[in-house]
Amino acid sequence: MVTINVCVGSACHLKGSYKVIRELQKLIESYKVTDKVELKGAFCLGNCTEGVSVKIDDKIYSVNESNVESFFKEQVLGRIQQ
């Protein structure tokens, strides 16, 4: 199970966290991995100056609307296929 924590704190909210969450939800459904991926909201991951902060395991990534699909393919599907 891959757990994705998306920051919904004020800085990330202003940078589009809910758009990122919606895109991740669509990708999870379209790749039929709802049983392998858990999507959660989180308050402040401490990376406020970057894009929307997304945490998988102990690593924080900066994600936005333009790179969310490549992030999903590399970081999420890559972990599932291991």
C-alpha cells in the first residue's frame, strides 16, 4: 500500500493542493489502483516555500498541476510495481 499525504495547509492550498488531489484521485481510478494507493490530506508538511507538498514514506515532493501525472507515474506506480 502506497500512502500519499497531500498538504492542505494555507500555503499549499493557495498553490493548488485541491487541484492536485483531484488529479491524483482521477489517476488512481484510471490506473485501477484504488486497492493499492491511499490518498490523505495533511496539514503543513513544513515545505511551505515550494509547490504543493506531497509526502510518500519520509520524502517530500513539490507537485503542481503540470507535473502531477509524471509524479504519479514515477513515484506511485513505480512503488507499486516493485
